[in-house]
Amino acid sequence: MTAGENPFYNEEWTESAWRILRDYAAPRVLGRELDGPEAVYPLTAHIRGHNMAKGGLEAAAWTWPHAWKACRFGKRSAAARGAKFRAESP
């Protein structure tokens, strides 16, 4: 997740982005069966603004184990193969 230290560029700053991610966005995603990274957006779309926090969670979804493993070996992504994976926190 990328956000400035202060809310001078947009409404987010590092502390607020982490709070939105921790308290609102991540709980909507973690522990769910996902078809792939694109499944993250609909789960967080109800959160107004906070694009840095939501975008950070979407970016993290691309590195979740099954998606990362498929890309690493040059195979189609897990989502493209129709695989489902469970989003979990480390």
C-alpha cells in the first residue's frame, strides 16, 4: 500500500490507509474463497474513497500463494484456470 505521510496529496495518509485496510477492507476479504484478485474490488466497493488502501489490498491479492505460484512458473494464472483460493493473513 502506498500513501503519503500526510493528507496533502489526497484524503489518505499512511496511518489512515492502514486503519481502513485493517478495520474495513481486509476483514471483507480475508477468509473468503476468491476466484482471483479481481474478486477483491466488489468486496470493498462500498468503502468510499480510500483508493490507496483498497488498491493495496487488490495488489496483495496478486501475490497470494496460488496466483503467485502460477505466474512464477509461466503458467496461466490460477484465476484463469478457474481455481479458487482462500485469502488468508500471514
